[in-house]
Amino acid sequence: MNNLPAFFAANPWVLALIALWTIPWKGVALWKAARNEHTGWFVAILILNTLGILEIIYIFFFSRKRGAMANVPSSAPMNMPTNIPATPPAEAPVEKPMEMKNPEESANIEGIAAPTEKIDEPPISR
């Protein structure tokens, strides 16, 4: 135990390997504990560093909510919602589109008259 700091100083890759192993397990376990509102587990996983052992135990044995799958029929797919109403909702009435009138009448909205003369555009020079 006295040579542990010297060992990590001589072999920094071991510390990096431990971090690469622990951080993903800790992240997933903290996320699941927070989603399941397991405050005790969240604090324990956050504070204790067990090289991923506590995190793995929580993820595989304690992270599921009790009774979460009790209302799902066995024939329903996992991502299908189970609270779909038996009858579809009534359709909303569809409004008829406005009919096009004479262009002069349709352009005369609130006193704005349609242009009556054609404006000649200058030719494009190349």
C-alpha cells in the first residue's frame, strides 16, 4: 500500500483505464437512480468509489421500478402505449376553402385597388 502512489506515477495508463471503466458505469447508475427517485442509491453511488461494482449491482438488480410492467399486456410491444382509447376521437369539421373571385374584386380589399395598367419592365442587357 505504501508504493501505490509510486505505482500510479510510473504507470499512468492504469489510472486512465480505471477511469474509463468506472465513469460510464457511474453515469448510467446515477441516471437510473435519479429517474427512479432512489435518493439513497443516488447518494451512495455518487460518493462511494467501488470501481464500478456498486454501480453494476444497482443497474442489474435494483434499478427497475416495482410494478412498472404490471399494467402492460404480454402481447403488447414494449414501446407501444397502453392507454389508447377504444374509440377514436370525433373528427373536427373541415372548413371549405374560399372560392376565387374576379381578380379585380379580390384585390380590392379594404379600399386597395388592383393595378389596371401593365408596367413594362426594362429589357435585361447582357
